[in-house]
Amino acid sequence: GNGNGNGESVTTTSIENKSKSSTSNEIRRWQERFEIVSLVGTFSRDGSCHLHLSISDQKGNTFGGHLIAGVVFTTVEVVVGSIDGVTFDRELDDETGYGEL
């Protein structure tokens, strides 16, 4: 819960912790409020995105990984930039098995 006991709505967050040295993709889900301490990644013109998120709970514990899903409780301040003529295309990396920039 959110720790204040008054029944306010909570944030739902899903983060995938993925390691290139591991074959498992663990998805962890929480239903509590977090502070977003970092959000970086790419948005593509086709509507897809690849976002890395770090969140912190009320005790200062920090978690991070690929953002899978989430619900915003109040606001999120995001600055998005673009560079004319630059695109980010992912190509399969035979060594890692992942699409890499």
C-alpha cells in the first residue's frame, strides 16, 4: 500500500529486469506509489518505444529495468527531444540475440 492508510489510489508499475547474461526475463509488478528518479529511452516514429525506468519507494529503495506498464498517480514531467535527419534503427545482434541500436 501507500503507507498513509487513507485508501487513496495507488500506482501500478511493471518493470522487466533483463540481463544479457541471463536467459530469463523477470517481470516484477508493484501496486504502490513510487517516485520516478530516472526515465530514459527512445521513441520511434512507428509508435514503439524502449524505456528504462528507475523508481524509488517511500523508504528510498530503488528498482529499475525496462518499463512494461504503469499508471501515473499525479503527474510525470517528461522532456522529449528530436534531431532532424536522425533515426534509431534496431538490428539483431547475433552475439546477444537482441535488437541493438
